[in-house]
Amino acid sequence: MRAIVSVIGKDRTGIIAKVATALYELSVNIEDISQTVMQNEYFTMIMMVGLSDEANIKDIDASLQKVASELGVEIRIQHEDIFNLMHRV
């Protein structure tokens, strides 16, 4: 099972490290990652992550929301199928 994790906020040191560490601690594998800093101020990142069959997206989201609060960013996780349906043209 795969999911999409997005992170948006003001750029600061440690965003990738803290998000990646939180995912690692939850046994979530980062399969692909893209990030950019826009106008030297705004950080955006999207990750495709692999989840075990036992993974619970609500538990992962709760952990990521703690990280989001610490960093002052917005973090969302969505099952890959839901993400694809929402972004279909």
C-alpha cells in the first residue's frame, strides 16, 4: 500500500530530517521525494511512501501532526488511490 505525504510551510532547517525520522520510526518507507524552496522562503515537499499492510494512516497522521506543530508547517497524508482520484483531470 502506498500513500502521499505533502509538507508546506516557511522554510527552516530540519524539515526533511524531522519528517523522515518520524516516518522511519513508524516503519514507513520513503519511495520517492521531491522538494523545493520557492522564492527563498516557502518550503514544499511531496513524498510517495510505502506502508506495511498493518499500517494505520490515522496513527501515522497523528504522529506527523505532532511534527507539523513542532515545525510550524502543514503536513497531510493520503492513501495513493484517494490522492489520484482527487487530482484526476
